[in-house]
Amino acid sequence: MGNEKLKLFAVELFKINAIKFGEFKTKVGLMTPVYCDLRVIVSYPKLLETLSDLIVEHLKKLNKVDIVCGVPYTALPIATVVSIKTSIPMVMRRKEAKDYGTKKLIEGHFNEGDICLIVEDVVTSGSSILETVRDLKNSGIKCSDAIVLLNREQGGSQLLSNNGIKMHALLNLTELMQYLREANCVTDAVVDKVKTYLSNTQVDPNVLNLKEDRLKLAFSARAKFVQNPISKKLFEIMSTKKTTLCVAADITSATDLLNLAEQVGPHICLMKTHIDIVEDFHPNVINHLKEIANRHNFFLFEDKKFGDIGKTVQLQYSKSIFQISSWANLVTAHSLLGKGVLEGIKAGDGLKERGVFLLAETSSAESLIDQNYVQSTIKLAKQYSDIVIGIVCQSPLFRDEPGLIQLTPGCHLESVGDTLAQQYSSPENVVLTKGGDIAVVGRGITKAADRSAEAKKYKELLWAAYEKRIN
Ligand code: BMP
């Protein structure tokens, strides 16, 4: 791999605008004076071939590899050409979280223990490579080396090496700047600007940690990612009681509500209420419920689905005959009106330790929620991670947030739905296909002849599916 070849290649990249200078915003929101985006290379087959040749030359110096994998998406075509030129088979990593469970994470044929070479265009922190490595490793593939075109020299190499990956960069940013200067593509001022930027923006590799896949982690390990004390305690309850069952106590009689709490208490982590459907409600009911919840070690969770302006939510949460904030550690909220709802809950009087499950998707058929709404809900949840402890949804929308809990309603062993648009899945489906951490079961338990036995059955099925998932 001669420097001349690389130098010519660097100039070509500059000419096709794959390397730009100015003021750009990076993926993590920081400003940078240099931006490298090799997505355009697919429009220049000759350059794509040159890059692949440079990678192949380097690849020959490494130990034998069985397969190659490009980090999606930019490096996919690069890896494809490398694969064709070397006859080394390729695999592809799926990036879409939604496909988890229904589709494989890694496409292509491979054997357990195969050694995979990672191909990437540009490395800043190294976290994109690590996400790909994580999925490859979860599929039984070994990874130890990554060939990359450009190392931006911002801590990526160290992070990768901390995680057992040796990075082989064809170019680093300092060399690139030198080549472009020599070819008169940039001025001394630009070179200096990039130099200053580099020395000011070193990422500490010790603070960079790859977020682990929620679906593969034990609850006990996930507890360390959260700050909210209720969330921490909920993970603890789930681990120690070995239960991910939330009973939906949609009961209209106060006595029956308390009966249900006694019957299912030993088997649940959460009791979800719609307290405003209790026809003979009296504040004393709450005292009894609190005592039962304490004794059986579960949390009370009012499914109010707050969705008004912040001030109204604050009043609905703390006032009224139900005084939700005085007894329910957890509540649900809609994200439709944005942050005001969460601010309203935070501003309410009542229990200090409180948390919210934000509704992103529903089990009700033909809801009006679209993908934009779903993604904005997840974003809001991340912004309010002090109060939002989880998401109510029907698919694994957030795999890289191990601290967030997925609550999935619509779980029933026998029925497929009701006459009012409710849709059901089996406990195994909820956990393994839909990615649910906690499953909400209402009528599947409340209508059973022996509610206690039925709750135990659901608890055990859900727990077995969870163990299968993390193993
Ligand atoms: P059941 O299992 O009996 O269908 O009860 C489901 C419970 O979960 C109800 O209390 C309902 O309000 C709630 N729920 C749901 O069914 N789907 C959702 O998308 C969100 C919910 O809160």
C-alpha cells in the first residue's frame, strides 16, 4: 500500500465532496470543521474499486478471516466489493430494531466461531463498529480486527482496543490533511483549524461505553443504567421475585379489587389500576391496597394515560378524590402534547419517588399513531430519563437503552382479541418477538376461575421466555 496511491485517493475523495471543510454538526451534535461522508462513493465505481483494492492489500497482511462485514450502511458496498475481489463471503447486519425477533440480525450463511473482518469508512468514537460487533458476537461470530479508511483520531482506536478490536486505518486525519495540503486542496489555515479542533475534541475512551443490548441483558445488570429510584427498585423486584407480570386490575368493585391484589400479589411486580372505574371508590381502598402492595412487594401503577397541558396534568395527578400522586409510584402518560405532561407530573405534590411509562404504541387495532410519533416519543423519553422509566409499546423500539423498560399490554394465553379492537399475543410472543420486559395481563387472569394459579402460570411462562431471551 503505497502512500502515493493513498494520496491520490484522498484528493479524489475531496473532489467528489466526500471530504468537506466548513462548519458541520456531527451525529452527537458537536460542531466540526471537517466532514467525511463516503456515502457518495457508490456514484463513483472506479473510486469504490480503488478503496476496495486498498483494503484488500491491507487484508492480506492480517490473519485468515472467514467472512467480512461492512458497518451499515456506508460500508456495505465497500465490503461487497472486497468480498467479490477476495472471494471471502460476506454477512450483513440488520440495523432496524423493529425487525428484531421476526428477522435475523445477521443475514447470510456463517458458522459459529467464524472469524469476521469488519469494514468501515470513518471512525470517530468507534461506537458504530462496536454495535455491529455486538450483533455479530451475539450470533456466535468472532471479531478482532477492523479495517477502516479514515481514523478521525478522536479516541475511537482506544475504545475499540478496550473492547478487543484492533483498528487498521488506511489514513488518519492528520495524514489526510497533509496530503490535501500538498495537493493544494486546502490552505494552511484550514489545516490549522482541523489541528486545533482535533486537540480540543479528544473523547475520553474510558467514559465512552457501548450501550448494551437491552434484550440480551439480565434485569439485575440493567439496574445499573438507571437513576430513578423506582426504576432501580422495580428491576430489583423483578429479579428477586422472578416476575415480569403486571396484572391489569380492571375491576369495578373495591372489594374485588382488594381480593385480586391478595390473590395475585405473590406473582406480580406491578398492579396496574384504572382507579376511576371503581364504582364504590373510597380513599380507604387505597390504604388497603398500599398495605397489600407493601406486604407482597409490588408497585401500584395507575394507568391514567395523562395527556393534557402540564398544569391540568399536575392537578389531575395530585388532586381529585383519587389523589393518584399520593399512592401510585408509577403512572402512564401520552406523549402527544410533549414535555408539558412530564413537567406536570414532576411538579405535582405527593410521593417523592415516582416514574412514568410513556405510551408509544398500542395494542388496539388501527390506532392513529404513526412511526414519526413513535420515534418522537422515544426521543422525549430519553430527554426525560429522570422521570420516564419505560415505554408502553408493542415492538422492541429501543434496544440500545438498557435502562428503559418495555411494558407490553395485550397478553392472553387463549384469546386473540376482544370485540372492541383489543389484540392479544401469547406470553412467549410478548417477550421474544415483541421485546416486552413486563407483560400486562388483564382479563387473562381476572376472569380465570383460580386467579392466583393463573397469575403463577403467566409469571412462570413469562420468566422462562425472558431467560431464553437473555441466554
Ligand atoms: P386485558 O389484558 O384485559 O385486555 O387488559 C389490558 C389492559 O392494558 C387494560 O387495562 C388497558 O387499558 C391496558 N392497555 C392495553 O390493553 N393496550 C395498550 O396499548 C395500552 C394499555 O394501557
